[in-house]
Amino acid sequence: MLVIIVYAMVMASCNSPGICDESYPVPEKGWHKDSIFTFPVEINDTLALYNFYLNIRNNTDYSYSNIYLFLNTKFPGGHATRDTIEIFLADPKGNWLGSGIGKIRDNQVLLRKNLRFPEKGKYIFGIEQAMRQDVLHGIEDVGLRIDASD
């Protein structure tokens, strides 16, 4: 049921063709392991180069120094992939990474520079937590950014 609510909340497409910069709040009850944040992105130019980022906003009550995520990608032709990604949110001494003051930290992580999409059409990116616990607390927002490479 929570998956359906989160899916419905984030099913709105990124506004510009081929460009995405969307973040969605994690429910106050926490990020359930079955909840997937979904980002549909329309790609019209297979020759253009893009930078691909994941955005994570956490609070300082988050219990870990890192987060594991699954990135699910559905291609326009129906092919799908699933990648496991680790993002460090604190350094080895326990100091929070990212920007921000007070209890909130923003982390924008470049996953791929100069990415070329192989197919025109609608890509659907899904992000889910992979931390081996049913409900993850301390993550405030989850986002995806795709922009034109310089």
C-alpha cells in the first residue's frame, strides 16, 4: 500500500524534455524498503551528453554514515536494469558531508558524467533504499538530476 502512495506521489514527469531536477519528500514515518521513488524522463536526443546525479537530503539523526540504494532503470524499449549504489553521507570521523547547516544535509552525487542515452523515448528511473531494514529513518528527500553536460 505504501508503494502505491509513494508511486502516485512521484509519478509526475520531469518538466523539460531530457532534463530532470526533481526531489520528493520521504514520508514522516520513514522510507519503507518496498517504497520506490519514480522519475519518468523523456529523452529526445541520443547524441547529447548528460550528467546524471542522485540527490539525498538527510538529517543528522540518520543512524549510518552511508546509504545503499537500488537504481532501477526501465528503457523505452522495455529492457530494465538494476544497480546497487553506495553513497557516503559522513566521513570516517563521523562528520556529515554535503551542504547545509543545522540538522539537514544536502548531498548531490554525480553518478555518471557525459552519459549518452542509447534510445529515444521515456526512461523510468526508480530509487529504493537497500539498507536491510524495513523502515529507514533520517532520510528527508530523494531526488534525481539529469542535465546537459558542458
